[in-house]
Amino acid sequence: MTDDPRKPGLDRKLISLTEPHEVRSWTENLGCSETQLRDAVKEVGNSAEAVRAHLAGKLKR
């Protein structure tokens, strides 16, 4: 995502955890908690595709 909340979607390939609006947007988009998002990024990196796949496996359990 972008650092400017008025321009969403410019960088949808990477997850940034430094901006509160981005964290909120990603948790809503991925259907997870902030803790789950942060743990996933820590485990697989900030690629949105990798985090999405990682969470899909974890959240189905």
C-alpha cells in the first residue's frame, strides 16, 4: 500500500506495518487480527501474496 491514505492500492504487493491506516486496511482485507498480520509478516516477509497464503492455511484450522 501507499503511505498516503488518499491513494490506496498503489503498492498492493507489499505489506507495511509502519502506518496504522495500512495495518488496519490489511487486517480488514485479509480477515485477520493485527497480531496475526504481524506474526505472518515476521514469518514469511512482507509480500502480500506470501502473507495471504500463510494466513489462509492458519485461519482455516
